[in-house]
Amino acid sequence: MAGLNGKIGRLARWPAARRALALEAAAELTRASLHLRLIPFRRIAARLQTPVAEGGQPQDSRIPARIGSSVTLAARNLPWRPKCLAQAMAARRMLARRGIACSVVFGVQGAPEGVRAHAWVTVEGDVIVGGGGLDGFQTIAALGENAAGSSSA
């Protein structure tokens, strides 16, 4: 319980905008984790491919990176460990809410133990969630607005 109290205390000292983004990320990770357990993947994939209505006003170029770091931080601090797909789904919803186009990219990597799969999110070609250790992953699908510009790591 002391660990939880420390985390809550640190969160309370953050600036309001950062705190709100972290709480939104935690809520979206919870939602995504539940969806992955309850909804067939074909329906999830269809939702990931639905276009985002892009906002008409200029966006702060730092927002995608802030969303990515908030999702990553929240995933590390939840009582369960949301996997890469839940993190990608959460980031995509947060970006969509702000009218920022993105792609959810799926990749595979051959390993001595077998094939590994991974999901990550890109905005204008930059990986914002799931970018750690992408060496050797081959892109097999990219769902979303800038899918053509998604890089295979």
C-alpha cells in the first residue's frame, strides 16, 4: 500500500495537464484491456481502421509524444500489465479524440523460441507507442490514416 500512496502523491504534484493525460491514459488502457477480452479481434481491427476526423485547428506537435509517454507510463503503473495491443488501442483513441491521424502497425519477428508479434502506433512516420526494440520486426499490417507512411522497423 505504501507504493500506491507514493505513486498517488507523485501524481498529485504533477501539473494539471500532465495529470489529466496520465489519468486519461489509464482509463483508455483499462477500456482497451476489457475490449481485448470481450470483443472479437475482427471487430477491434475494423475500429482501428476507421478514419479519424482530423481537427481543423493547428495542433501542437508535442501532443503525440506526450500521449505516447503517458500511455507507456500508465501501462507500467497499472496493477496489470497491458500488452502492446492494448497500449496501441489506448493511444489511438487518445489521438483520435484530438483529431490526430495515426496508424496502428502490426509486426512479426522470427526468434529462436518462435515467432513474436508486436503492435505499435505511428504519427507521421514517428513511433509514439511500442517503439522499444523494433529491430527485426517486419510490418505485416498497418491500420489507419497514415498507414502507407508507417515504417517497418
